[in-house]
Amino acid sequence: MIINTCLERAPAIILIEPREAGNIGSTARAMMNFGMTDLRLVRPKTHWLETFTRQMASGANEILNGARVYETTEEAISDLNIIYATASKKRDMIKPLLTPRSAAQEMKSLTQQGARIGLLFGTEPSGLENEDVMRASALISIPTSEDFDSLNLSQAVLLIAYEFFQTHLPDSFVEVSLSGKRSSFATQMEVEGFLKHLEEELDIANFWRVSEKKPDMLQNVRNIFNRIQLTQQETQTLRGILKALVYHRWGIFSQKNKTSS
Amino acid sequence: MIINTCLERAPAIILIEPREAGNIGSTARAMMNFGMTDLRLVRPKTHWLETFTRQMASGANEILNGARVYETTEEAISDLNIIYATASKKRDMIKPLLTPRSAAQEMKSLTQQGARIGLLFGTEPSGLENEDVMRASALISIPTSEDFDSLNLSQAVLLIAYEFFQTHLPDSFVEVSLSGKRSSFATQMEVEGFLKHLEEELDIANFWRVSEKKPDMLQNVRNIFNRIQLTQQETQTLRGILKALVYHRWGIFSQKNKTSS
């Protein structure tokens, strides 16, 4: 499902001391999947732009090419307005702790009011230093299973970028839509035609066995087909199947008749 | 944020012809992050359980150890009730097309009714064959940016597992936080300007008393102001307050000086 959503002033992703080239590549890819473009690196390992980085970025090269490198977090965020820090561990600091979903709502509202937002990500497994967390107005923590809470850096970026992107979707995409062309639905008359035909044939075949049971059984049969939301083509196909099955049966009957005569 | 949520009968993840060992490892990790345990592989590449698989799984070994391998999709899903297929491309099939979020709601409801659910994932970049898609009652498509819609296999698993996990969170974790109206936010440089100014003045005032205590005390002070999400106006106001206080102090000094002279 490809959405042409213009994410104006999407948050900047700021990686503090990223160590693995592959992770930087995957982060770029995750950003691009969800319309984020502003990647900033603070004190990355010396050779961060390796072949492996581009390989893991899988085509998100424009993000890597535009990435800016800084010596300090302070410089990296100086032009931004509001900072969020991602945290897997509890901190001894008084800050709002948000889920990615509630943070995404807040970030959307803040960007609409003109704020430029930055998201700080630390390295695995230690995470952000308190000195960096301190710069944030709130923490974002991704709820995970108790048994296994270690998220990969690019996965954390992916989930937060995904949630931010979700807030920009038109309502129609949040609802259920149908894939494939459904050129024309069958009318109820067409469906009813098939169901009547089916009932007749089942009568002939003595399908219901006990006539008192027929109403309930018929209702169940009707429910099955009514739930499908049939197209005209499919209804025709079903009638074709029914005719074919019946034809076969009559064939046997006529053979029998021939034999008995 | 670690949540002790029991995901009873969480959906099975079924990878069709997975090729990269690293992807299988990352998938196991993503599953474990969000309480899923049932991994099934259909015709995986011969040596799928490599050192690299375990490396990428980053500790999610129990998922890999319990993974079951099948020759056909049919066998892999035979014990399951409802199948969803993930699809990045449009299909010429008439099936409900769900977002991960709406699918997660539906899956939760179905599992509560006793259904065992399976999620089919194809290989990059081709995705699932129609023959496999056909087995699904609905498609799940992850909304992505128009410019870049290729999601890594384990990232797709991660997002869908994440959404399913979200439906099991207590309400308190889903809460949306509110943000007020703010005319224009201060940049981090402006906030930093105020904080540096404050620190200088506190140095002069011998506010920290014991120099060893300064780092912790300063961190607390900074946290207070960073939490506020200051506007430019508020930052100016704070600097004004600071200047006023300092001016007053110097005023006393000069008065003292006058008195003493």
C-alpha cells in the first residue's frame, strides 16, 4: 500500500555514536519507508559510510548522502525546537514517558504548530547517556514483551517513524478497503436466483432428510453464501458449478432409466 | 517500557521460501520482542540455521529452536484457522485489504473467539505467489511512502507483530498526551543560551556549594527547563528574570560597596 503523503518537516533522526554501519543503513531505509529524510550522526565510528551501509540501506542512498555529522549532540540539535529521547531503561529524571503512538500524535500536533522536532537514539545496548536524555522534553519508550525487550536500533527508528507516518494517513486508509478490481457486485436478485436454484436441487437430492430441519439448515447454507459479498461473475460461476453437478447426476439417472427400461 | 502481557495463541508467522539467514534471525528477534513464538518456514534455503541467523536473532534462540520446516504452504497452515497474507503489490483478487492496525484488531477479536491465526510472508522482492495469497481470507498491506515502499521481511514482521502486541496493552499505555497551543518554540540554541547563562550566574553565586555536587545538580536544573518545551517568548522571559535577579544582586553589592565606602 503506497501512500503519497507529504510529511512536511518530519522529525530529524539523530543517532548518537552509532557503531555498526549496517544499522545506519537500515535506519536510512526505515526512514525513507516512512517519509523521513533528515539523518544526523553524532560521533559515528570513523568509517560509517561503508559498502555495507549502502547495502543495508537498500536504495535509500539520498538519505545517507544528505546525512550530517556532528561532534556534539548540542551542535546536532541546535536548529531544532523540541527534542525527544528514546529510552529502553527507566531514568531517574522527571520527564513524560510516551509510547510511540502518543508521541506520534504529539509530534504531529507540534509540527503543525511550526516546531522542528529531533529524535535522539543511543547505541545498543547501553542507550543514551543521561547528558543527552537531559536535553529532551520527553522520553519515548516502545512497549515490548517482558521476556525480550532489546530492540535493534533501526527497528526502534522504524517503529517510531511508522507511528509518525500513520498520523498523516487519510482516514480512508485506516479503514478496510478491498484489493483487486471488483467491477460489479451481484444484485440480491442474482444471489437469490442462485440460492433458490441451489435449494431446489437440494430438495430433489433429499439433502435435508427431515423436513422439520430444513428451515434451520437452509438458513445456514444461505448465510455461507451471503457472507461472501459475491460479484456477478462469481454468482454466474456458482450457478455454473451447480448446473454441472446436477447435469452429472441427471446423467447417471438417465443411464439408470435406460438400464431399467 | 517492558510489558508483561500474555499473548495467548498469538498468530503463527509463516515465511515462504525465505532466502537470507539474517532475515530469519531478525524475524525471530522481532517476534520475541512482541510475544510471538510460533515460527514456520516453507522451503527455506538449505542452510537456514547458520551462525549468522543466531547472530541476527540476538538471543531469540528459543524461537529458532522451535521453528518448524514444511515442504508446502498447505502443510504449514493445516492446523490453523484463519490466514492473512502480507502483500506489497496489488493483487487481482477480491479480498479485504487491511492496514496492520485494523488487521491487529480483527486478529485479536478472532483469537478471543478461539481462532488460530497464521500470517504469510513472501520473499523480497517478489512477495507471495498468488497460489499462497489465495489461501488468505484477507490481505495486510503496510502503508509506506510513495517514494520508497520496499520493506525488509523482518521489518514487515516487526510492524505487524508490534500492532498485534499494542492491542493487548492496558489502556494506560495507549493514552494520548496533550499539547497546548504555542506560538513559536524556542530553538535548542536559545534554550542552551539561557541554560549557559543560568549556569554562569549560579557559578558566580556559589550556588553549588560543593563543586563535586555540581554535575548532578546542574543536570537536575537542566532537566527542569528542558521538560517545559519552551517558546521563544518564555525563553526571553526566563533570561529577563535571570538578568533582573542578577541586576538586583549586583545592586545590593554596589549598595554594600557604597555603604562600606
